[in-house]
Amino acid sequence: MTDYILRILAKDAGIRAMVAVTTDLVDEGARRHHTEPLSTAVLGHGLTAAALLGALLKVEQRVALRVEGDGPIGRVLAESDAYGKVRGYVENRALEGPLPITRERVAEAIGDQGALLVVKDLRLKSLYESAVPLRSGHLDDNLTHYLLESEQIPSIVRIGVQMSELGELVTAGGLLAQVMPDYDERAWAQVQKRAQQIDPGYELAEGATPEALLADIFDGISYDILEKRDVRFRCICSREQISKVLMGLDIKELRDLIDEGGAEVTCQYCGQVYQFDVEDLLAMIEQKARDSSST
């Protein structure tokens, strides 16, 4: 099943929702970062969470979430934009754990002490930042709490990453539902109850589709499909951006890199490696000298 997010609106009930398939997204992230099975499962939760939050954005906006828990996985960071382009990483890529890898093992890897930080670039003068303390190691539960506490929107988030008994990725996905002003409380109670019973990763592995999951959750509640949007792993890093970072070094630091034979920079979000040889670094020193003499 190709990755996508299906968004719907139950206008009369005052509820909007989405279900995402993120299997290929997670597989690509795991491949780029060479993660062990447990690290892959945690990464899958982070990437899926970012994809869901990104689907709430408007054109040209971006969102980043960072999980700082006390578990052995360390930091989890993922970003998404309004177009379904997602990237991210986990600090401990080599985290191993006993098989099978369950939802509880993922929660233990994240830890239940720490904070969830969400940063939004809404194309305004400053970034919007909000943090909530972790209530558990379950990222979806923490996102549900974040949306209620920081954005004052009753919501429910469910994320699932299904791993095989051998520790291989099978499926990944998530759902997010939230109310709008003047919502129908009975309809919302049904959506909450049915959504809470769903593990998206398991349901997708059993052959369910986002369309089927939403039809079950909203059984008897009228809704319209708003959008079916592709989701994919895509990083915004580039050689030009890395060059600007190196240009921020002073001349002595650049000469030290030259003495080492060049520079190798790896993007932490996607694992892309950028090589800069001695000639590249000498050109940077010359450019910095020209810039200095012209001021």
C-alpha cells in the first residue's frame, strides 16, 4: 500500500479526522539511518506523528516535534511540511531489545519522564513553540495531551508500528481526530471510543485501509472526504546549505580541516553524506578573505 493520508470532515458532527499509512516513510528512514529494530519502531512513531501534525498545516508551513525522554533511545526528532514531506531521526540508532517489539517496548525506549516540544513555522515573524511534560512513553498519548493542553482542542491520536517476530517492519500508520467549535458530544464520544480501540499498524497489517478505518470509526456519522495526500521521506538539506555552515567557521578551523584532508558532513535528519575536499575548503578561505577585504 502506497503511503498516503486520508482527511475527512464530519461537518454536522463538528469533527475532522485523518488516517495515514506511513510504512514506506518509516522504511526509508530506517534504511537511511541503519537503525536496529527497536530504534526503527521508535523512529516510526516519530515520523508518523510528524506526518499527522503536518497534515493540519496550511501551505508553506512546517512543524517539528522533539521528544526528550529518559529512555535509552535518547532524543527523537521529526519534521513535516504541509505537503507530506517528512524527515527525522532517533539519537540511539543501535538500540536493541528483546523480540517481539511491542507498543510497550517502544514506550520503555522513549521513557516516561521528560518533555514533548512542538515548534511550528507558520510563516510569521517568530516561531510558535509549545512544550508539555511526558505523561508516558506513548507518543500518541502525549500528542493527544499536547493538542488539548497547548492548543485547547480535544483530540485523539493513535500511532502503530507493526514489527514481525524477527524484528522487521511490517506496517506503520496513525490516526488523528479532533473536534471543531459546537461539536456533537455524542458523536465525539463514539469517535473517541472506537479510535482508542484501534492500533493502526496492526489494522493495516491485517489488510485494512484508511478508508475502512474511518468508515468504522464514523459508523452512522456522515462525513466528506477532503483530501488524499501522498506522504514520503524527504529532507531539505543540500550541499549549498552545508557549504554555508562551513563558511561560518573561521579560517583557522577551515585550515585544520584542510590538514585533515577535507571535511565530511552527514545530515542528521536523513543520513546524506556531503564531501568537501581540500580544493573546496581553499576556495572557502579565499572567499572569506575577499569578503573581509571588501568590508
